Amino acid sequence: MAAHLKKRVYEEFSKVVQIPHEEAPAKKLRLSKPSKSAALHIDLCKAANATDALQYLLEFARKPVEAESVEGVIRILLEHYYKETDNSVRLKIASLLGLLSKTNGFSPDCVVDDVINTLGNEKSHQVLAQLLDSLLLIGGQLPESPAVRRRLVQVACKLLSDTNFGVRNKCLQLLGFLGTVETPLTKDGEGPSSSLGGVRDVQSIISTYFSDQDPRVRAAALKAMLQLHERGMKIHQIIYEQACRLLSDDYEQVRSAAVQMVWVLSQLYSESIVPIPSSNEEIRLVDDAFGKISHMVSDGSWMVRVQATKTLGSMLQVSPHFLEQTLDKKLMSDLRRKRTAHERAKELFASGEFSSGRKWADDAPKEKLDTNTVNLIASGACGAFVHGLEDEMFEVRIAAVEALCRLARSSPSFAEKCLDFLVDMFNDEIEEVRLQSIHVLREISTHITLREDQLDTVLAVLEDSSRDIREALHELLCYTNVSTKECIQLALLELLKNLNKYPTDRNSVWKCLKFLGSRHPTLVLPLVPELLSTHPYFDTPEPDMDDPAYIAVLVLVFNAAKSCPTMPALFSDHTFRHYAYLRDSLSHLVPPLRLPGRKQVCSLDSVDSGCGSGSVESAKLFLQQSLNRVSTIQNLETPGAQDLLNFTIRDLQRLGELQTELAGAADFCATYLRCQLLLMKALQDKLWNMAVPLCLKQNVTATAAAQQILEETYKLEFLYSGLESREVATIHHVRLQAKALQLVLTARTRPGLDLLISSCEKFLQEIESFQRMFLAELPHLQDSFVDKLLEIMPRLLSCKPVEMVKILQTTLRQSGLLQLRLPEQIHRATAAIIEPTGESDNPLRFTSGLVVALDIDATLEHVQDPQDKVKVQVLYPDGQSHVIHPKPADFRKPGPTRHRLITQVYLSHTAWTEPSQVEVRLLLAYSSSSSSPSSSSKSGWSDSIDGLPPAEAAVEGTIPFSKPVKVYIMPKPARR
């Protein structure tokens, strides 16, 4: 029984429990980058001498360091710094400390104390200066740590007594960048040395070194004070006297910094009164500073002269008599202190001398003046601008011209007085000076009226061989007032000579005469019989309308007649016919006139001039209503919707022609609606309800429509400026629809499996790219094509290509029109080729195999970066096409949104039997990578497309944006 119980017990306690097998967790590997500090420590320990250590440090400086490794690297560098005895190695380590502190994501406050401690035992001045430079970089990285910056300032003050100029320079630089006015500096153990006195602020410490024995330290002290001013600290007025003394320093850099310091103080304390040395007179500080800086225009260094001259142009608060003294080398009487008769009589009485009567008028008041003691302005400062305009260095002359311009714009009286000097600069030997003088006179033209002798000097520049000079002078004459009718006659004569000598200046001369006539109608009136060769009794021959000189005269007369109603009575019959012809052919030069007894023709110009800003507002309202009307096409049948789109596109195109202010927005909307119309036609029912062999023609039409939509979207994106992110998203949405249509058509017409798979993968990549680029705009794309695709994106990623094509086809046909928001401030890039005109029937003849130069002159409007984007295309009759990229120097910028292209294109071809035409047009190059952020954010791909191919390469192309001009050429066979 006991044995049985024992067996039962063993049976109960020997039960086998099978534990389910659990898979051991996989071991994860963590890839760690090798420690930069350990590698640097090993390299420095391997160095056998200073040269090897320096080589290792140079190699290390070329490698990037992660933010988390910077502190360890700095510790290793400091450890080797204390061990190293060679100055060059310690200098490099000190330099690396500053560079490492600038690493993004690293806060150098943890190493400030260690770097400061290295200053205590350093004996080398160069290494000490480099350590201070590194501390300056560290302080710049810690703007939110005033305690650290205060300590760095105290360190700099302590080292200001160093004997080396480089150390003192760095200390002053550190004070300028980090010093504050709130914290006074004392002479305790951590403050400045006892030689600096008691409690002092940073400005008084810096000003102490204005009189340092080393000129480099004096210059550094001035620059440190200027740095305090740039940081917003107000400089004390007491500094003014010290800065004035430094204007006569022997060192060029000191004088240059002193000029800037005097100017800063003159702007801060312009109305303060300062005494004149050796006299009882007092003047305003800005006037005194102006006189002292004027004296620096005669400095021995041309760089100081340039800076002094530029500084004078910014001192607009100076008194008028001080300003006018800069144009006269002799001291004017109102800038000398004269004693009154009462003062002179009192002095004579005090001396006890009276007239004896033996000499005639011996008691007459005599003014005895010491020019060095009682002048209100230094004699050397007289005629400062005259000296600047006559300087041997053209940089000084340009600076003087620009300074005169700034001062003359704020003072009409000064503009009249400096007119003669500016006109004389038109004869300068340097083209840049002449061009700048013309531009300056153009800017102050509202304040001046040219005399005949001045106009004669100005017009002499028309013979200059430089096209830029001549066109700048034409622009000047457009806005210049002249005094007599002889001036008008002289200007017209010289402009006609210019036109005869340089026929390519035709448009510029005509434009000049247009403004000249409209500004001086009363002066043109007495010249009309002579200009038009009319006679009160005899008929005169009718001039040739093909003569550019006669057209120039008519442009002058007709623009003057607009403001002079009595002038048309002097016109002959053929003049009225010529007016009608020019009004149609050159409407931008000839204004609408109210001619007596003649029917008025309503023109666009008269409509625009009769309508004010109300017409623009009504046009905007019409544009908005058109876009709102189009948004209802989803409720219409297909034929009605297409008709509505056609009518709206026609209205918008006409609106762009009538209202130039809204031309860009109207054309943009019309082009967008044209894309929607093409998409609607390509998706009509009869194309998709028939078998593919029965609708081959429709497939070809739909394929062409998809390609045209893509081209139109690139025009929308790159031909218009001022687009916002929402408009760009709308353009990319239409482009995505066109690519989906291309994919569906490819599956229908070319059923190759490999091609279909690659096309589907590429389209999925396009959807992901769109989502990443316009994530912020997706809420505005509700119920759109891309919104529906993103909802079923997981299904698209897992389905087969054929099923994906069916889904795209269904989604395309169900998606409606995405409404376009009325764009604001959108401008279309346009170009107009001025030369060649394409009107000549005389061919350009040249020998085959050689080249002939064709001059191109074009104006560009609203083109961004034309140097990189604008190209010239030449299309030959045999189909050959050449694209030329103009040089950057060929572009000018006469206005903020306007550019001018003046270049030469070289044509060449084999021999022809007869002349033929080549087409010349301008192209706008574009690249899709320049506008899409996907090119710079490829690391942001989501995990769902890991198996897809990389993103498609950037699409590049060109868009014609000018009308083609046809030019006759004739390549002749070479003579043997």
C-alpha cells in the first residue's frame, strides 16, 4: 500500500509540462561612427615632430565634425595645446577652437572657461591674438549669455596693456563686438589694469587708444567704436574732438576710419553747437563736420578721398552756405567772421589812437582778418567738389558726381549752382564718368533749366561712339527743360545729325523728340513753319515719308500740338495725311489730336485716357465674374460647357488687349481655361466607349491634346511672374491630369507590359512628389483629381498596372474643373525685337562658309534673370535652327522690370541660288528643377515608395516669347 501511494505521489509530481518554443529575439546592430576625438588623439600622438602635428591638424580641419563630437574634440585639442611647445601648432589649435565653436547645433558655453584659462600661460603674441579671435567667435555664438560676454569683455580689458599691437587690436575688436554700456568696468583683478583709472565704460576705454603709438591700434580703436554704433549704442559727443584730431593722422586707415566716425557723430548730434578754435564763434556740429570732411577731399590717399567724397553726399542737414562753398575755391565772405563797426570803433578808442587828419581816410574802417583763426570753414575745404571733380583718379570723380546728385536732389538752389560743373563732366576722358554724369543730370532734371551754352556742351556728347552714352543722353533730353526756342532748334539739329551718323539710334531719337515736344509746346510753335517747310503763298513739295529725319520732325511737332491748340492751323494738307499714317503706324510716338474740321477716330489710347481707375476696377470685376461663371460648367452638358469655355477665353483675350494693367492676369486665366478645354475634349464619351481600332484618329487627337496641355502648363509656370503657391499647385494639378491622360492613352495604344509598368511607377512617383511639394495647399484641392488619387493611394500601390489604368481613366472622367483664384499682380514675360525691323528688301550678302554679323536690339519686360534664361533662335529656310546664348554684358537694365538686349548674332550657311528669309526670335529657357523643391529634398521620400525608381530628371525646354522677325540673307558662292 505504501509502495502504491509512493508511486502515486511520484506520478503527480513528475508531470511533464511542455513549454512552447519562443523564438529568440534577433540581435540588433547599431552602427556607430568612429569617434573624431579618438582619431584626432591617435593622430596627434603619432606625430614625431611639430611638422607632422601641423599636417594632421590641417587634414582634420578639412573634415566636417558632428555637433555631438565637438566638445570632445575641443578637449583633446586643449590637452595637446598644453603639451605642445611649437608656436605654429598652438596657433593652429587656437584657430580650430574658434572654427569648431561655429558648428551648427553646438553651444560653446561649456568650453569658454577652458579657452580663457589658456590665455594665462601663453607667451606668444600671435597665439594670444588668435585665442582672442576664437573667444570673439565664441562670444558671437552666445548672444543670450550676458554673463559670458561680460567676462570676455573683462578678459579683453585685462590684455589691453599688452605690448604687441596684434593683441591690442583683437582686444579692441572684442570690446566693439561684445561691449555693453550697462556694465561699468573696474580695475579689480578681473577688470582693466590700474592704468585705466577707476570705474569706466567701454567707450572711454576704447577712446583711450585713439592716441596709441601704433597706427594699426588707432585704426582698430576707431573701428571698434563704429562697431558699437552699429550695434545700437549711442556714441558720446565728447568723442567728436578726438575723431577730428585723427583726421590729420599719418596713417591712411586711421584717417579713413576717422572720416566715418566724424560722419556718425554729425548725424547723432547734428544740431549741437561746437566752438571754432582760436575764436569766440560757435557753429552747428554738422556744419563743422562737413567742413572738416570737405578738407579730406584733398587727402594724399585716393581711397580716403573717395570715402570723404561719398560721405559728403549723405550729409543732407548741412547749411546752404556751407554747401555752396564746396563749389568755390575762394573763401566766401559769409563764411568769415567780420567785426561790426561798433566793435572796431571800440577797439580804436581803447587803443587811444585818433585821426590826425594828415592822411586821407586814415580813420576809415579797415578789416584785418587772419584767415587761419576766424574762418568758419577751413580754407583747404573750399571748393571740395571742384577738387573732387578735377581729381586724377576716376573713382574720386565718380564719387564726387554721385555726391553732388544726392545733395542736389534735396536742394533745388544747389542743383542750379552745380549744373555747370556736372555739364563739364560730360567731356571727361573716362566713359564711366561721362555715363554717370548723364545719369546724375537726369535725376536732378526737375530742378534745372539748361541754357544754350550748357545745352551745346551736352549735345556734343551725341558724337560719342558708345551706344550706351548716346542713349543715356537721349533719356536725359527727354526730361530736361530748355530756356529758348533756339535751344529746341539746336537740339533738333544735333539729334538729326546723330540719326544720320548712327541710324540704329532711330527709335531712341524719336522717343527723345516725343518728350522734347510735349515739354516745350510754346517753344516749338514759332518753329513750325520752318520745320515743316510751309509757305503762306506757295505750295511746297511733299516730303518723303520714308525719311527717318522727317518722321523725327513730325513726332516733335505733333507732340507739341497736343498741348497747343493753335498749332494745327499751321499744318498743310499733306501734314494731316502724314499724321493719320503715323497715328496708325507709330501710335506709341504720335498722340491723338483734335484736328479742326476732321472726324475724330476713337482709339484705344483715347479710351484709356478717357477712363480712369474706374475702368481698371470694372475690368477686375469682369475678370472675376468670368471665372465665377466658368465654375458652373459642371452643371452643363459637354457641348454647352465647351462653348462657355470658348466664349470666356475669347473675352479674356480681348480684355488683355484693352487693359494693359490686367493683361498678365487675363492671359494667365485664358491659358488655364484653354488647358481645361483641351482636357474636356480629350475625355469626351465617344473616345472611351469605342474599341481602340475604331478610334485611332481620336486617339491621335487626344495624345496631341495631352502634349499641348503639358506645354501650356510650362508656359503658365515659367512665362508669368508673381505667382503664389496656390496658383503653382493648380498648374501642377493640371499637369498631373495631362500625364495621367498620357498614361491611359499609352496603355490603350501600346500594350507592352514592361513599358506600362515603368509608366505606372513613374506616375506614382509624380503623385508622391506633388503631395510633398504642395502639402500646405492640399486643403484647397478638395474633390479634385489629385485629392481622389491620394484617397485611394494604398490601392494604387498594390494593384496591377492594368487595374491602375482603369482607375485613372475613371477618376479622370469623374473629376471636375478646379476653380482658379483671381491672381494678384501677375505679369507676363514679353519681348519686342526693335532691330532688325524685317522691313528691308535688301538682302545681307556674304560669302558662303563665312559669317555675317546681325545686330539684335530687343526690350524685355518682366523677365527674371535674363542673363541665364534669354536665348536667340535663328531658323533657316532649310529647317536648320541655331540657338545662341548672349553674353551677360549684352543685357542692360533701364528700369526695375525692363531689360534691354543689345547683341550680335553671327549667321552662316552654304551658297544659295537666290535670297531667302531667316527667322529670328527670342526664347525663354526654363528648367523644372529651378521651381520644384523636390530636387533639393530627395531625402524626404516616404516608406511607401521605397521600391519605386528615383525621381524623374528635370524637364528643360524653351518658350518663344517674342514675335519672329524675318531677315533677308544671301550666301554667295566663294570666288575661285
